[in-house]
Amino acid sequence: MRAKERQLAALQGELRKLKVTDYDTLNGIQHYSAQLEVLQEALKDDFVPKHTQFQLISPRSFFVDRLFHVRSRDVERAAHLEFPLDAGAPDGPRYVGPELRQSDGLVFMALLNLCRDYRVGKTACFDVASMTTWLWGSYNGQQRQRLKQTIRRLQRATIEFPGFTVQLVQRFEHPQRGEWSVALDKDIVQLFRPKTQVWLELPVRKRLPEGLSTWLYGYVRSQSRLIPWPIDDLRARCGSEANDKTFREMLGKALRALSMEGIIDIGWSLKGNKVHWRKPSQPAAPQRESRSPASDEPAQGSFLLTDESVGSVLNSERRHP
DNA sequence: AGTGGACCTTTGTCTCAGGG
DNA sequence: CCCTGAGACAAAGGTCCACT
């Protein structure tokens, strides 16, 4: 899109230089400029921000607070919760729905990825076995059940804005046989405004132990720089109910995992009641510091990569054009 | 016969508390 | 800092069965 824009601008400049007054040519260029504008509007209003098969995207507010809780599995999920999405903005959008955890976050981002090339609101189909294999590395009856329950939970999860409410998943069809399908709420793009998306690398997200480590991964990626931060605040943000000592130990383990992946600098420490950390000065080898695919260059990888396993999940057809 | 889906068992993982 | 153990799932693999 950006490239086309540049080409058109260059062409217009060229024609001006040549003092071309051929109306057909000029009209033609104007026509394409107008079309480009329409397409740009559509991209902004009707599609989730562009990302590749190997990236997970989410609104920033989903990572800096307790939307996707870190909780022990033996604590029963709360059936109904309501809280402001951003604790710092009590009058902003509110979350209303069942308690979500880190595993729900992964499925939500996978569905955003699945639907990324379709206009929001359109139904995207997927092969169940391929999806669970993509998410969790295997497929069986339990995984199938787990995926169904997770998507249904996301369906009951809503974000309330003044004037309208968005479901994290709007429509979910799960026939006994054959492909399942989901449709995202057409207003879900509102969550990404103004340009507040955060990208995670799928392979890194999958390598990290699910829980506090994955929550911190999202949190770190949502911060432009890391400053010494109170441990208590992190505990409150991620929703953990562990006591001081236990949480400190969990945090230490999680930070170790993050530094091993090159997400934070290895020189982190827990001093007093604060965590001292910073982003790696040199992007470490395993963690290619991903550039935003929405930046000026077109996201080359997104349609060209042909990884078989990923491809088989993501070749969903739009069923209701 | 082949396949998809459900169900079962064993082993592994994660949170959390408590003790050295 | 390390270890242990409880509790509840999950992961992984196998088996069974109904349906095509």
C-alpha cells in the first residue's frame, strides 16, 4: 500500500516536471489516488492491523493489566468479572465477562491471526486438528474440548465502550464434523485505536512457560523502555494471588526465562520491593527484534511464507462473501 | 477398512505454601 | 537461594467405537 502510494506520488511529480497536460493521464492518476484512499480507509476500519503468520497481535491494554490473569489452575475461574481495562483510566473501556487467563490470551491472538486477512465480521474457517497442533503442539479429544471451551469463553468476554460493546469472539460454529469457524466483532478494530497494538513472536511465546512468564513477555513488549518498577504493582496487574515471598520467586524464574530468550537484558535484579530491568542493548540472537509490519515497508512475510503446518491452519476460506 | 471423535491412563507442568 | 509437596490440570499416547 505504502509502496503504491509512493509510486503514485513519484508519477505525479514526474508528470508535473514534464508539464504533461494530457487530461486522460491526469484523470487516470486522480482516479487511482482516490481508489487508494478508499482502500486505506477500508484497511483502517475493517481489518485488524497487519501481521505475519508468526506474529501475535493484541491491543496494548490487554498486556499491561490483568485481562488475561496469572492464576493457579486449582483456583476456580470467576464466572463473572467487571473492571476497567486500564486501571489508570477508570472511565475508559471496561471488561465484562468470565475470568480469562494466559491460555485464553493465546487463543484470542491466534484467532486474530486467523482472521487477519479478512474484513472483520466475516467468517473464517479452520481445521480443528491443525489449530490445536499449531497452538499446543498436538491434537486429541481433550484438546478439541479445550479449544471449544476457550473460544466459547472468549465469546462471553466483552469490552464495554461508551455507546457500544465488543465481544472478543462474535460468532463460533463448532459442528461435530468438519471445520469450525469464527467471526470477529466488526468493532474490534476500535480496540487497536489509536495505534496501540503490541506484537509478540509466536515461537517465543510458545517456548515460554505459560503463566507469569508469558504475561511478562506481553508486558515488556508493551513498554517502550523498562524502568525500576514495584513488584507489588506487577503482582496486582497480572492478577496473581501469591504471597510476597512466593511471587518474588515466581518473578525471578520468569525473568530468568525472559532474559534467556533475549526479551530483557540479563542484568536484571530484584532489589528491595522493585524489579530493576531493561530491554537488551543488543538484540540477542534468538530474539530478532521484530519491526512492526505496519511500518513503511510492506509486510513481506505475511502472504509468502509457506510453512506447511501453519499454512494448513491458515488457509481458511471466507465462506460468506 | 479407514477415519474422526471420545475416552482413559500415565506423566509432566504450573501455582502456591512452607521449611531449611 | 534451594527444595518439597499438594492440588489440579495439561500433555501425550493409546484404545475404543460409530460412521462413512
